[in-house]
Amino acid sequence: MRIRRWTAHRLHRWAGLAAGLWLAVLGATGFILDHRDWRWLWQAGVPESLVPERIVAKRDTGAMRLYQIIDTEQRLAGGPAGLWWSEDRGRHWQPTDFGHRGVPHVHQLLRLADYWVLATDDGLWLTDDNGRSAAPWLLAGHNITALAPRDRDSLFGVEDRSRIFVARLGSSEPVWLTLGSIRAEALPKRIDLSRLVHDLHFGRGLFRLPWSLWWSDVTAIGFCLMPLGGFLYWWLPRYWRRRRQGGRPVRKSTKQRLVRWLYRAHAPVLGLLIVIPLLYMSLTGILLDHMPELRGWMKRTHLGQPALPPVYRLPIWRNEIYSLVSQPGNPKRFSVETRLGLFATIDGGRHFQRVLPAGKQARFIWSARQDQGLIMLGGMGGPNYLGRLRPDQVISWRPLPPGAPMPTDVTRDADGHTVWKTPRGLKFWDGEAFRDSPDNLPRLGHVPWFHVVDGLHSGLLFHPQWKWVNDAVALLAVLLVITGLWRWWKVQWL
């Protein structure tokens, strides 16, 4: 037994020394990425010369998520870094003037009467000069995450992915809707392994937000503190030995008190608190590193409702409304997009029915954009959908071909062509296929901190194959959990 305990001790020590520093980096960067909507992550950054081209390429497609064509010459574009306007088809761009309140994170643009409405992390803003300047309108300080047209001078909005309201031009207060719950029998009966792995790793796969996100934050902080505690537990006795040899010994009571405090914080407190998330974060990280090779198998592997975490039972709407689709002229009909599919109502939100996708399996509907009866849905990790509003107020849906890019915005040019803003840039859609648009997007003068932190977390900042280092560290983390639990079981409490 002593040999086994000593072996576990040595394995734990050397695995911790080998993996501790990078585990702390992964924890710190993971904590920041959990809060990717922080403004400074997008509105500040580093010069292009300090990061490799593969990170700069992510900046050019990720920082701009919105794109609207006003007429033959005028354009609007933006996203988390702000809003820009152009009057020469995007050859030159100028930033929108937001006044003294600072540049907000712009989630969506919507044309309403003679205005453009901006859904931002600081409420609703209006611009009546096609983006040259904007002024606050409603719900200052609220995070407005989605918009949809209601009629000529009113709209539906979503506050923080949780509540739906109606706002009318000229009104100083929104009208909040009361939404009914979803019947259990309307929920999908299973999800695929790929969806669960993504949700678990990105902090939205256990409980409804914000609890799941807080738990992810605690885990990320634990990733930072655990290596620090373990290092001090290893290093302090060596430091005290050198002091004793130099004639400056540390009192025995002080050493005992520090060792006891470090052990308790490292093992029976923080260690036991994060042991389960440490395991699933490490294992899901390995799977995500090899998603191109494993995607087919993970998509074919399904988990039934009894085996799923509580968040997939969708008991309430809070933090689950990712987008909104309306049917202008009929305010009782609208649809909400969630991680479990699209749910439609015909009575103003009292009752909902899942209409897309049909069947037993869930599909994450991440984004929705609509323009003149044409509706584009972006599926997170699944197919994208095209919808058309028929004269009888029914939307007919069809999935787009495999490989179709997920839209983050949709608009029409002067010739009536549909233009998508996608993670791959601007694309024309001719009804059957995509082709590149010649228009330009604004180009930031810096690489946002988000892409730098994301590149550090994935290792792409150093090398395209850094994922193997992350895999090795993840496996060492699993070994640390096993040996750490063994050691704690033998020692329990100092």
C-alpha cells in the first residue's frame, strides 16, 4: 500500500509540475472567453504585426457580423466592435458617432420607418442619417440581443435572451409580453454528442444560465488556483530548507500552519469542488481539438432526455431565446429560436409548438435574420434553413445544402440579390448556390483581444498543431484528478 501511495504522490507531483502552468493559462483564457461580449475584448487589441496571419484572418471575418445595404451606394456594417457607415459601396468606411456614452456592442440592425434601430448591450439606439450618428432610444443599460419587425413603426425585441417586448416609435416605454411555458411533450427527446460537448465546454451545458456560466467561471478560476497551490506546496519546503542552511530558519509552527492551509485549499476544498468539471472540461477539450475527424461519429451518437443535464428540459425561457422571427402584420404570430429548435406561437406567446426542425432530435438555431418575407436561420453545428412567408401567413422551410455558411446578417442589393454576411465574408445567394460578393467590410486597425485570447487558449497563436500540446495537458489533468483523489482519500484532512 505504501508503494502505491508513494507512486500516486510522485505521479501527482510530476504531472502537476509538467501541466500546471498551461492549465493556469487555459483557465485564465477560458474565463475571459466565457465573457466574450465584454467590450474591451473587441474594441481594443494589438497591432497586426504581433500575431500570425491565421489570427488576423479570424479578425477579418469575426469582428464584423452585421451588414446592411441601404441603396446603391450606402452601406452599414458592424458588430461587437461598433458600427460603421459607407457611402461608396464599402470602399471607405467611417465609424458611427455614439456621443459621450461610448461605443456599444451592436447585436442587430433593423429598418423601422425612417430609422435604423440598433440592438446593443446598452439598449435600443436610433439613427436617422444612415449610421453617421446614433442616439439612445429605449432600455438604456439593458442588453438587447435580437430584433424582429412587427409592423411599419413597431418591433419585437429580446432582452438578454430572456424576455420579449414590443417597442413603438414615439413611445418612451416598451410593452413586455408574458410567455407561456413549453409542454414537455413538445421538447425533442434527444440531442447528439457534438451538441452536448460544445455546450459543456462553452459553459452552457449543465443548468440554465447564469448558473451554468458561473459554474464554468468557478472551474476556470480553479484551473488557475490549483496549479498555484500545488506549486507552493511543492516549492515552500525546498525554500525553507535553503533558509535553514543559510542560517535563517522559519519557525516550525509557521511552516505547519502554511502547509495545512495550502493542503486544505488545494485538495479537500477547491480540488473536490472542481473535480467533475475539471474532468469534463479536459475530455471535451480533447474532442473539440479533433472535431474535424470526430464530427461524423459525434453527430451519429445520440443521448436521450433522461441522460441529459437539466438545461435541455427548457423549463423557462430565461437566457434561451437566441433569435426571433416575426410575421409582420400579424402580431400574434412569431417564433423563437433556441438550442432545442424553433418554437412558434399563433396567440401572442401563450402557447408554443416546435416547428423546426421536426422529429425527435434537437437542433440549435443560433441566428435568425429576415428581409421582405425571406428568412435565414443559422444552425449552430447543424444545417441552415431558408424560410419564405406565404400569403396565408405560414412559413415554408427548407434546409440549405450541406456546407452552406451560417448567416449572421442578411440584406438585399439594388438588383434584388440576397446578400449574406457569414463567417466566411459576404456571399450572394441566387436561390441555389453561393458566390463571393465584391463588396468590402470595414477593417479594424487592430486585432481584437478576443482573437488573441482565443488563439492563446487553442494554441493557434503558436502553431496550427498546438492542439496536441493541449491534448497532452488535458490527459495530465485527468491523471491529476485520479492521483489527487487517491491521495485525498488516504490523507482526508490535515
